[in-house]
Amino acid sequence: MKWSKEILTYLLFVAFAFFIWWTNAWHDQETENGSVQAVQQSDIADDSRQKTTEKRFVLPVEVMGVPQGKSIRVFPSKADVYVRVRMSEYEGLQKESFRVWCTYPASQTDVLVLHVDANENESLSIRIEPEEVEYLIEED
């Protein structure tokens, strides 16, 4: 028996349609049998999908570990700190919760790398600009 292209195409289409229907029916059955645990996970996922925003603070750069008898100036002397937080936490975010610092160079380097300390554990991410500063060491 010889099958024509039209019949083979039709059978393939019917098989594919049945597969799609069966997959959707199986998924619907799984959804109906969902447990309380699935609802709790959904609540957690909703919390993680809250809208976020970014808040900017301009903070002075502190230099840690300056030896006695020396002083250091950094250029620029201030850095921009960008904190990404959930919209609900934006108003409570305070500049005093953050500190920008670098360490006195142990050896001659061209730049000092900046770091940020944050008391806020709710912030999603923190970035700083610039990431490095130039410096000038002076004898007192």
C-alpha cells in the first residue's frame, strides 16, 4: 500500500495536535493537584518580583591606615554610590548607612581601589563610581 504525501502530512498534523492537547491536559491536571506548598512558593516569587529602583548617594572617600606623620589626599575626594533596592525600601534608605573607603598603599601604586561598607542588608546591589581614585601622599 502506497501512502500519498497528503495523507502522511495529515496524519503527522493529527499526531502533533494530539501531542499538544495531551501535554496541555497533563499540565492542567498537575496544576489542579497543586499543594499548599506550591501556593507558598508563589507568594515568595511574588515578593521577589517587586519593582526595584536605584538611589544615589555622594559620599566622601575615607583612607584607612594612614601612618603618623603622613597625610594623603585622594582625587576625586567623593564617590557616587548607587544602591538598587525594592521600591518599598527606598524611603528608608539613608546615606549614613554607607561608607566609602580605601586603604593606604603598602607599596607605590597608581591608584587606590574603593570599597563600600553598607549597614543595609536589604539592598539588592551596590555599585560605586569611580571604582578607583588617584592619590597624593604628603609629609606632615
